[in-house]
Amino acid sequence: MELNMDSFLHMLDLTWIQFAVVMLTAFLVGFSKTGVSGVLMLVIPVLASAFGGKDSTGILLPILLVGDVFAVWSYRKSIDWKKVFAPLPWALIGLFTGAVVGRIIDDQVFIILIGVIILFCLGILVYTEKMGKNFTVPTGTWFYVTAGILSGFATMIGNAAGPIFSVYLLALGLQKNDFMGTAALFFFIINSLKVPVQIFAWHNMGLQSFLLAGVMLPMVALGAALGLFIIKKINEKIFRYLIICMTALSALRLFL
């Protein structure tokens, strides 16, 4: 059995440590897609340390797509289609910009850049919570434009757009099921669009990535099941505080 496992890891060109990191990542992908969305941010730096910055995004993307499928199916009745498509055209601009920037900057620079973006969003998120019912939801075009571009850019170069899109959805006052369903469909679309970029432009995703995602399917499913269980036990206020805390932890981790 040990020999077979060693051969399997050799075929995937992975060490035991890398395989363990991917297993943890897959579990948290499932959990974040159906439960607390910000929790995935905690393992992004770990994955980058194990595989390298850009290569780690090629490992993570197919696993994210598996998680997206679980999430879209789980929250299919709670999707606000208008709030999905409003920022989507602008997200394409962010994706294109991120694809270009990702080719010309090194790993450390774009990790710092993502941390700056997350901290900016955290400030907005804390402000909306502090204002409570007195917070006026932006209705101008700039709001959708900014949310879309930043989400597209951040997800392209670091798979780190969750906190940014969370700000957009929480500012609109979505309840937790609507929040999860709308975010699930948005990221399924965005992540699908990233696949050809990473295959043909960045050359950091291939058969190994898709095979690994298939192997990690049970871990994603396990995480998704736990996420669905947890989300039913969390009230609205605690849910919002968890999003804020996870966003803060993820931002700080990126600078370490």
C-alpha cells in the first residue's frame, strides 16, 4: 500500500507534504464554498509556499471549480441573478489586467498587492458593520464597476477575491443563503473564465492539476457537507462577524 501511494505521488510529482497541503486545501475549499467563505484565504499562502506563487494558482483553480459546483447546486434556489451579472462585465476587465500583471511581477509583489486589496476591503466591511442600519447602500455605477474590477483582478493573480466580493454582497444587505448562492454562481463563472488563461497564457495548469482535483473530490465533498451543517447553525450577526474575522486573518497572513 505504501509503495502504491508512493508511486501515485510520484506520478503526480508531489511530496507527502505537498499532498497533505492539497488535501487540507480541498477540504477548506468545500467548507468555504458552502459555509464560511473567508476561511479559504488562510491556506492560500500555505499553498503558495508549497508550490510557488503562480504554480499554486494552477493547482488550486480546478479544486475551486469542484467546490463551485457543490456550492451552486446547494444554493441554487438562493441566487440573486441581477447581483451576479451587474459586476461581471467589469470583472472581465479585472481578469485581463490581472493576467497581464501576473506575467510581469514576481510572487512576493503580487502577494503583497493582494494583502493591500484585502485590507482596503476590510476597512469598508468594518465601516458597514459599524454604521448598521444607517449605512446607505451605494447605487451608482461606480460601485458595480469597482467591485467587478477588483474581484476580477484579485481572483486572477491570487484566487483572493472572496473578501472583495463579500464586501459587495454584504453592503447590499444579502441574507446568508442569498449571499452564498450569489457568490457561488459569480465565482463559478469567473473561475471557468480563468482556465484558458492559466493553461495557454501562464502555462501553470495542465493534466496534473485536473487529475489532482479529481482525487480531491471526496475532500471537497466532506468540507462542503460540514459547511452546510455549520451555516445552518450560525445566526446572521455571527455570520457577518466571522466574515470580518476571516478577512482580517487572511490579510495579515499574506504579509508574513
